[in-house]
Amino acid sequence: MEIVAYGVLADEEPLLREAFDKAFADRHELRCLGLFLDRDTVPTALGHEVVISGVNDTLDAEVLRALADGGTRMIAQRSTGYNNIDLGAAQEHGLSVARVSSYSPYSVAEFAWTLALAVDRRIVRAVQRTREFDFRLDGLMGRDLRGRTAGVVGTGKIGAAFARIAHGFGMRLLGWDIAENPDCLALGMEYVSQRRLFAEADLVSLHVPLLPDTHHLVDAEALAVMKDDALLINSSRGGLVDTDALLQALRAGRLRGVGLDVYEEEAGVFFLDKSLEVMTDERLARLMTFGNVLVTSHQAYFTRDAVGQIAETTVTNIEDHFAGRTSDNTLVRPVTA
């Protein structure tokens, strides 16, 4: 049987194939496609019982209906997030869905800190200057993080890993989550309200999933109470930040720096080469004009360790499908006779 995977990156494919071959040997074949799954490309999934998807695929009701009509029975999402999948429609059409509920938290936490340090110490601007043999330090002054306050929004595995690094810097820790993490409490973290966290933190880093309650968590009201020289880092989901409100704050000269590895309208842009096209997303283009804003293309998870774990878990989910099993990764259970 052939299984098709969508939106597969060049560096990702060998790890996915390695995990696939280890599990299935010659029993199944893997077809990796660089294109994303949406209403225009869904005919390519015809006849494939299992489809491997990613965060930038569009799995709305129309696409899911077409998949089911074409013989698909299982969607293996190779990510933690699944806000791109209409789970209700999947259940309606008899499609089981599984995700990768966890992988190396260090990949994202370490990258969030990479963004934080890069914007605080003006690394990108410094490199651009030195490449032109301009070795002045004007405009490059950073600040010590020791003794300052890190606000960690979401203290699960990734948030806790971020907090441990902050603790290593000697920072005061504030946290917000629906449940307190004992590991974070052991570091001296104080759990506070969202408003107090935004108001007191010198560095705010987001590590919560995108849910109806967290959509635009960082909105105009949250930005208004943040310090004018605060750092804002988002390596979780783009929809956590209200881009229009962020642009307004930046235009007002507020925030010392912003590091975004995700963007709320990233689908159809991130993971693609748009260098020869006109950027029609005016908000994204405007973000790029601010010298204190650093945007990367959803790469926080992109380490060999994390991608390898994602591939292995994805293959395990497919094995479970063929064996009629479910697990903690199952989002929509298969239809049983």
C-alpha cells in the first residue's frame, strides 16, 4: 500500500523515510510530496487509505469530504498542533485523526531563546553591518538579562524548558497556566494573572496551544500594559498574537524587540520561496520593516532530534491505525462496525 505525505521538506524526508522503512520495510511505500494538501491538490490523495499531513495543509470540511470519498480512512498529522483540521468534519466523514502529542521540548525552547537574544543584542543588524565592513556599535547596545523578569505564558514541557534556561540566566520567573507545574515552582516561579505577567515581565514568551480561549491572547489590551522596553517572543502559534494590535504598538515606538517564529496568516507563505513575488500580505510586509522585529519561518521545532521523533511517532500512529489501536495521540477515533 502507498501512503502519501504532504508538505515534506527536503531535510525532513530522509528522517521520515528512515522511520517508515524501519517500521514497514517492504509492506508499504511512502510517497513524499512538497505540495500542501488543500482543495486544489486533494485529488492527488485519491485511493490512499492513509494521508500524512502537516500544519500548513488545509483540512477543512470540503477537503475532508473529498478525502473520504476518495478512500482515505486515516489522517496522520505530523505535528502537535491541529487547528488546521476540522475534527468535527473528520468524524462526520469517518476519518480517524492522530497527531504527535509531544516531541523534544528543547528544540522550541532553545529557539525561543535564540530569538530573544538575537533581538535583544541586535544580532541580525550587527551581522548585516559587518558583512559590509561597518564595525560601528551605534544602535547595537543590548542589556543584561540577569535580574530581569521572564514571563512564561504556558508552562508545559516547552514552557518549563524555557523557564529552566531563564533560571540559568538568573532571571526572576513569572508564569501563567491553567495548572501550576511543580518543576517550575521548584525553580522559584511565581504564578500570576495574565495581566500582572504582561505588566511586570521584561521578556514575555508564549508557549500555549492555539484554542478559542487563547486566540489573540496578546491583544491591544495586553500590549498596552506591557513595558515599553519589553521583549515579546512567539514560537508557538501565530494566532496567539493580534498582528494589527502588535503593528500599532510598534508604530508607537513601543517594545524593545519582537521575535516571531509563527504568524497568524503564515499558511501559503511559510515554507515557500516567495522571493520573486510581490508580498501581498501587507501586515507581514510591514512587520519586516521594523528593525527590532525578527521573523523566522516556523523553524523552532526544526532540529534533527525533534523531526526524528516526530517522524517516529507519526509512523507509530499509522501502525496503530492498521492494528485497530488508539492512543493518547488519537484526536478522532476510527469508525467501528
